[in-house]
Amino acid sequence: MLEELHRRNFADTTIRTYLHGVEHFSRYFRRRPDQLGPEDIRKYQAALFTQFKFSPNTVILRLASLRFFYIHVLNRNWSIAETPYPKKLRHLPGVLSQEEVARLIDAADTPFHRILLMTLYATGARRAEAARLKVSDIDSQRMVVHIHEGKGGKDRDVMLSPKLLEELRTYWRGLRRKPKEWLFPGNRWHTASYPVTTKVLWSACQIAAERAGLDNRRIHPHTLRHCFATHLLEAGADLRTIQILLGHRDLEVTTIYLHLSQRHLSATASPLDALSFPSQGARKHS
């Protein structure tokens, strides 16, 4: 299965998710997965809801991993009618105000965490994209940041904020050993020949949120991506531009930020405001 996933150039996160899904399925029945069939899959899908209390979106991922395994590894048929995907839930993401983003960044416990948070917010990059930025990706001549092999293997450019460039230069000058390849090198001294892990970006958000008194908001790296898009929309950027900056394949995905933009919500009047009630005059005279 691992070989088939690599042959299709799946992302590392997808590979881990799919392997974990098949492993969990096998452990649940205590049998090899190739010895299990459609009836076992149906029982497992029911158990994911009733026993494990997983969300529909998580169940969809588990079924996707089994579908890949049975079709591409075992070369067996897979019936969508017998194993229907549950209806996907779509929640509005949490978004911070600009003042709260400033509080979060200021509350970072180290200069390294501070520059990570600032980069996430200034570029709208996913945490894996930000972690794998290279020194050469910061193009100060064109004032863009090159993001290579984002979701779906796509490259894109985003704006390079002058403020971020200044902060990156300050961060660079404070390093004892200047990175040659990765902008944010790994290990505790940030001197490794490999990039920082995405877990570090997650920790940076969690620690800063707690220090800023925002730990009740469930803040993670993707929150800053949502803030980037929402604040751009509120500043007047059009959806098509935001779609390109985020690297979304479908504009429909980007339209979720219309539901989060305070400017768009407050500019739209409720139809109730256009109604005139005859009884209003009667109440005034009574």
C-alpha cells in the first residue's frame, strides 16, 4: 500500500492518514485487512459512529483509506452503494480580529515562534508550506514569497509584506549560524539540514494563545490562514484574488470567507428592516 501511495505522489499527511486508517480497521477485527470483506467494512463504519464517536468527516477519511486499499492494492471491487459516504459537515472556521492576531503574535514565547506566527499570518500559508519555506523563496526584488508544492503539488506566489521582510531580516541577523537552505531549520538550535516540523508551528500557536489569554478559542496554524483571507476580504480584496493567494482549486471553497467577513455581513441589511407595520402607529398613539 505504501508503494502504491508513493507511486501516485500522495502528500505525506495523506499517506500517514491512509495507513493509519487501514491499520485501525485491521486492529479492530484483529485480522489482516486482506482477509476482511464488505460486511466487515459495513460493521466498521457503524462502529466508527456508535463506538468511537467519530465525526462524519473523520469517517469519510477512514472509508477513503479502505477504498484505496481495496481498489489499488488488492484490486478488488468497491461498491459505493454498499458503503456510502456519510454527509460531510461544513463548519465555519474560527477567525480572530486583527487586534487579537496582534496580541497572539506579541505573546509568542520566543523570537523563533514569533516569526513563525507572523509568517503564517502574512502569507496565508498552510503550516506544512510555511515549515518548508527556503531562504531562496523570499524574493525581496519582486516582493513575493514563493510557495512550492502546496496542496495538490501546486506552486504559487503570495505577497511579501514589507513588515514581514523587515522582521525576517531582524530574525536572520540574530542567528548565530545562518541557514543556507531552509528558512526555518529544525532542531532546538535551528541549525539542522532539514526544516522545522509542523508540530513546532502548532506548539507556537498553542503557547502564544495561552499567553495571550486566547486559549479558549481553539487557535491553530490554520486559524491564521483563515484570518489572512478574512481580513483581506474585509480590506476590499476580491474573492478571485484570495482564491489564488490561498491556492484553492475551486472558488466555491473560498466563498466561505463571505460568511466570516464582518464588512460583508454588516453591509447587508436584514429584510426585516424594510418592513412597515401598520400597528406601529397605533402603538405610538395609545
